[in-house]
Amino acid sequence: MYWQLVCSLIYLTLIRPNILYTVGVMSFYIQNPKKSYLEAVQKILRYAESTIGYGISYKEGTYRKLVDYCDVDYTGEHDT
């Protein structure tokens, strides 16, 4: 049952990327699941169900500017 739920959640991450990290953590324990892991997966499913109506909608004919910022400094070099 745990394996089936995690596989379903992996499929769900295609349209719900906000649960990707937690599903990845739960898939790490797929070979040796415990009851607490099953309870965590059930919480993820309840979260996904309760937020099903959330999202962003765009109306045709309206201009919207989508801006994305990223502040990553992997090397610590400030000149480039």
C-alpha cells in the first residue's frame, strides 16, 4: 500500500511541484516503510486534496508580466 501511494504521489508531482521534495523524501523509504512513513504520506494526500482549488489563472487578452528572481551564489565570487 505504501508503494502504491508513493507512486501515485510521484505522478501527482507533475502538476503539483510544491510537494516534490516531501514525496522525494518519502520515496527514499519505499523499500522499508514504517507506520509513521505511511501516516506522513497520508498527510501529504490530505494536503493535496485540501489545496486542489489553489492555483494561478490567466485570462485571455490581459497582459501580465511574470518576473522571476534568483539569488544564488554557489562559488562566492562577487565579480562575475
